[in-house]
Amino acid sequence: MTFPVCDQEDLIEAIDSVEAQLHTNHPNVALMCRFLNSIARSLRAQPEARDACLAIEDAIGKAGMPSTWQSGI
């Protein structure tokens, strides 16, 4: 997959934020879902990332949070 440098930095920052939440005793689910939606939104233009986007959508749904990454398609 290829991304512009600015998108790469944003994507890495979002992944790091989700990972940080996963390592806390009480993760902020809403914050994690916001970052997961952002990650999926960044990946959605990449056909090879379709499975990753669907896995993210599944995780967001299981958390009972809204999936917004497909908005605007």
C-alpha cells in the first residue's frame, strides 16, 4: 500500500493511539472507535486493505459504537 507522507504520519499516530488505549486498565472505548474509524477511512481506498477495514468495522460494532468510516463514499 502507498500513502502520501502526511497520511502515513496520521495513520501511524492513530494506530499508536489505539495501541496506547489497549494497554491501559480502562481503555476509552469512544476514543478508540474514533481512531479506528479514522484508520479504516485512511485504508478504504486501498483494495488490499478491504479485510482490515471489515475487521475494524466488526470491532467497532462489537463495542456498540457507530461505524462512520464509510460515510461519504
